[in-house]
Amino acid sequence: MMDMKKVWTVRRNDYFTESLRYFRVMASSGLIVSMFLLIVIGSIYYAKLIKMLPENFPAELLLAAVFTYWLTRSPVRTLLKKADLVFLLPVESRMKNYFSHALKYSLAVQLFTTLLLFTLFWPLVQAFIREDTMGYLWFAMFLLLSKAFNLYVSWEEQRLPYAKQRRGYMFLRAAVNAVYTFLLFQNASFVFLAALLAVMYVLKNFVFGVFKKMHGYQWEHLLQKEHVMQMKVYRVANLFTDVPALQQTMTPRRWLNWLTSARYSPGKVLGNLYMKTFVRANDYLPLYIRLILIGWLFIYLIPDGWWQTAVILLFLQMTALQLCAILLHHKRNAMFELYPIRWDQKVSSFASWLGIITAVQSVFYALFYFAEARDALVALIIAAAGVVYSKWYVPVMVKKQAIHH
């Protein structure tokens, strides 16, 4: 007889082993150092940002919005595989033990991340809501209880057979979370919050108790959800190394077609392909935009001066390292291998394209700095440093990355 606890344990250990292997590659990358330096710099100026906020800053609304989203978004990692439709579906009646361990694992991970997120926002709570140590324990306790409740309800929602039904209950849960978190950060009384949790718990048992009798596990939906979550992990790892199991996704983004207009010159065909990949594939373009926006935030927080150049170069390094994944994006595409172009030419073409992308990013940073500080000289230094980095260092870095693959 199949031991479901053993099945879960084996899959969890395999997942940890695979994740650890990718984490080692990530840890050896220069991106980790860049992120560490940015975290140090960010922590220094975090207090400065809070002091700059006006006294009437709506901290309660901001915190309620953030934690409403966080509490509502409560996925469960089941580690299911496609073959389970054949091997585990026939023993669905004995899968309760397996899914129970999946819930416990997801709960442990999400409770930890909830506490970490709240700790990140605690200085804001101290500045505008409540600053004593008991306040930290108070808010943390109710957030953790609510997270556990949302995780369980989110799991039971997956029994519903139609996506429209699942979305409806999720939106209802989001509305309840919005009211709950707003009252929490308004320092509502303990009795009131505890009573609200109790009512939510009773309703959960009543509604989802009926669902359990009416609906079994939606296997194909659970497999799709697990696939989406696993691909997110692979995409992060793919920014540092080649991930064979990664399945690429494409988004048309027709409004950006002007960036990828066809060029029939043999010397420009690869640059056009890399641009199309950057705009349409996976999350490369959103990643690029996020790094620009975060860079602007750091420029705004850090005191004006030439030292801003060092921060900008760190962001350019992060961008270049992560976009290097585009070089290997078409590695398993047979059509790409039919191009009559040598590998060293592909690497050279990619280095030129990536240099242009990072140079444009440095110009965005320089323009923002000039708009914020009105210092043309430092803005020119930032732009010049970015162009020099893009022209001289990016090709060297790309060649090193290509050698490892």
C-alpha cells in the first residue's frame, strides 16, 4: 500500500535538493553581492524616508492595502506532478494525509514570510500607529492568525470546479481582509478582533464543510497552479544559470512592436531577435522596468552627489546579470540553431544589444537625477559612467557568462 506521508517527504526533499543547487549558483553570482549592498544602503535611508513623510500620512490605509493583498494571496504548494493523474488519482480517498503535509509546509513558509514582511513595515507602524514592543506582538499575532485562516480557506476554494466561482470567493475574502486589516491597524479592541476571527472561522466551517461533501479535489486545476508556482521558481534560477525544466511563456505586447520592427540586414538579425525576446518572453521587460523604478527610488532617497554613480552602476550590474539569461533563451530551439551564425558571433551580437539596453537605463537614471537634484554635472557623470560600463564591461561579462555555458 502506498504511504502518502513517504510520498510527500520524498518530493519535499527532492524539491529542497533542487532549490539548494540553484541557490548555490545564485550565491556565487555577483548579483547577490549587489543586492546585499543595496539592502544595506536601503536600510540606512529607510528611517530617513519615514521621517520625510507628513504627519497626516495615511499609514493605516497603506498597511491595510499591503496586508490585504498578502493575506488574500495564500497559495498552497502541493508538489504534484502530471503523472499523478495516473498514479495518485485512483487513490484520491487516501490523499488527505498528503495534502495535510502540503498545508503544514505552506503554512510554515507563509507564516515566516508574513512575520518578515511585518517586521519590514514595523518602523512605519512605530512612527504613525503604535511604538511599544507589545504593539509588535499584538499586530504580529493577529496577522499570523489571519494568514493561517486565509491559507486554509484558499485551499478549500480550490475544490470549486469553475474559475468564476473561485474568483468570487477570493474577492469576498479580499473584502473581509481589507476590513479586518484596516480595523487592526486602527487599534481596534482585542475582543472585537477576536470576535471577528471567530465569526470568520464559524462561517468557514459552515460554507466549506458543504463544499467538501459536494466537490472532490480538482486535480487538473491543482496541477496547473503547482506548475505556475514552479515555473516562477525556475525563472528566478534561470536568471543565473540554465534551467532545463523551464518552460518559456510569450506575451504578444503588440503596442511595443515598433521596438522589434524587422531588420533584414544579416548583421542585425540577432539584435532584432534578442529585442523581441526581451519584449515578449517571460518577465524580462517587467524586470527591467522594476529595476529602473527601484533605482529612481534609491536616487531620491540617497543624498545628492557624485556617489550616486556607484549606486547606479550596481543597478546596471544587476540588470546585465539577469538579462544575460536571454542569451540562452533559445538554446533548445532547433530553428535558432539553424541560423548560419557561429556561437562567438551570437555572443558578440548579444553583448552589443545588452550594452545598448544598459546604456539606455543609465540615461533614464541620469535624467531622473537631473529632474530631482538639478545638478547637470553629476547627471552627466552618471550617464557617462553608464555608457562606459555598457561599452567596455558588459561585453567582458557576457563572454564570461557564455564560457560557463
